[in-house]
Amino acid sequence: MEPLNIGGGNFAGRSTYAAGLGPVALVLADVNGDGALDAITANASSNNVSVLRGTGTGVLLVPQTYASGRRPSTLATSTTTDTMTWPWQTCMTEL
């Protein structure tokens, strides 16, 4: 992740976050509706998707991984107004 802009022309130090093996796509979206951006990666080498929830302070939490099809390669997100489901959806494609 790039350094966080802390104002006054200054940036916080760079942070490194682990995802799955061979991440090939990244999407930023508020997946849990808390107002903070979360990071979603498609991990081609480990055949899964990682969700790193954001805290709203420039920090991402430990990734949660979800199985995917073989070698996910792209991601897309959208929101929904259906109150019976999650407020977000993620789509992915395979290589």
C-alpha cells in the first residue's frame, strides 16, 4: 500500500500487507458498510480471494480468505439496495 497522506504535505510510512499467493487484481470498496475502504485481492496462485477490512485510519486488518474458482484473475464490486443481503457483491473471473 502507498503511504497515507497525513496532511501538511507529509505522508506516514509505507505499510506492507499479506494477501494470498500471486495476487493479480485489487479492488477497494466498503464491503461491510462501516464507511471505511476495504481491500479485496484475487489470488491466482492460491485459488482464493482475500478481504482485508479497513479501519478507516489507513490500516488494514488480517485478511480473511475465501475459496474461488481456478486462478481468479479479475474483480469487480457493486452495491445493492436489497436489505436482505450484504450491501456489496463481488464478481471474479478465472484465467
